[in-house]
Amino acid sequence: MDNDVSAGSTTTTTTTIAGRLALGITLLAFGLGHTAVIDQVTAADAVTVAQYVGGVALFVAGLLALRESDTASGTAFTVLGALWFTWAVSADNQVSANAAGLFLLLFALVALTLTFAGGDALGQGVYGLLCVSLLLLAVGSFADSAALGKAGGWFAVGAGVVAWYAATAVLAHWPTGVSRRAAGRGVTATG
């Protein structure tokens, strides 16, 4: 194996893996619903997944991570779990496009905080893509733009894929990062 690539981390807890899988599944369902790439599947079809997998399971994973003193994952999973649950249970309520946009904007600010909070690169990638997704969905809601909604959906799909990979990579011992060691001129890497 190349020395510059680290395999699945042994410090990632089972709770973090389960949380990332729950987040990945939720983001894929939510994102694909917004893209309209699957015939007759909408974001409303992701409500049950968002409520139980993204809401309840992710929140519980967050509490367990906090119990294990993993504050980064614990904070992320509990806050995102609460937000997914709120989105799911309020999905049947008739709210204005601006109210929906405001919720998505606030949700995006949480994702932005999680992006800058640190952690591993894959986790930051997930939260960064989620932030962009939610910003596009919020602006799309404010502007009544289906195109921005679809673009936001694709970013959510990307975030879901990265979350799923982050969990799977640890279990399968796949690479989860590339070293940032820079080689200068005339320096060769040895394996």
C-alpha cells in the first residue's frame, strides 16, 4: 500500500460509522427526491426516511457519540437528527415558500458551522456539500426556482455519497485520506 494514503481509521467509532450511514441514506433520499431524476419520486417521498433514519437514528447516534466523548460527531449527529426530524414532521404543514426557505437557510448555517468545526476531511466534505445544497434549496424556495432546487438536490446526493463512502471506507479499510506532504523539486516519493 502507498505510504501516502491512509486506510480506514481505527479511531473512528462504530457510532460514527452508523451515524454516517444514517446521514448518507437520508441525504441520498432527500437529494434524489429534489433532482426528479427518478420518475414520480419527490422530496416528499423522503419524509419517512428523514424522520426515522435521519431524525431518530441519527439523533441517537449523536447521543452515543457524545457519551463516547466524540464531541464533533456527537454534536453534528444530534443537531442534524433534530433538524431532519423537524423537517419530516412539519412536511405536511402548509407553510409559505419564504418560511420553507428560512428553515433551509437556518439548516444551512448549521451545516456551515459543522464544516468549519473540524474533524476529518470526509466529514467536512459532507457538511460542506450539505451547506451548499441547503443554500441552493433555500434560494430556490425564496425565488420559486425549480432549477435551483434540482441543483441543491444534486449537491445533497453528493453529500450522501461522501457520507456513505466515509462509513464504508472505514469498514472496508479503504483509503480515507491522502497525506498533505509536498515533495519539492528533485524529491521523489518512495513506497
